[in-house]
Amino acid sequence: MRLERSVLSLLPNWAFQTNRTQERLLMMFVFVWFRLRDRFRHARSARSLPN
């Protein structure tokens, strides 16, 4: 419980640190998301194509 309370008290400081940090994290998340989605789509299409 004490650990959870300390983490929850740290969250607002991290979330509202700077807009630049939030933008960088969001861009990284979106970049990784699209990379994984494209990879899965390519793998699925390559598997379904008759070679």
C-alpha cells in the first residue's frame, strides 16, 4: 500500500512535467504502434498470398 501511494503521488509530477516530454512519449508510442501494426499486416498478407 505504501508503494502504491508513493507511485500515485509521483504520477502528477511526471504527467504534467512538460508538454515536450509528453509529446515525445506520445510520438514514440504512436511510432511503435504503427510499426507493429504494419509488421503484423504484412505478415498476415504474405501468409495469405499464394506463393
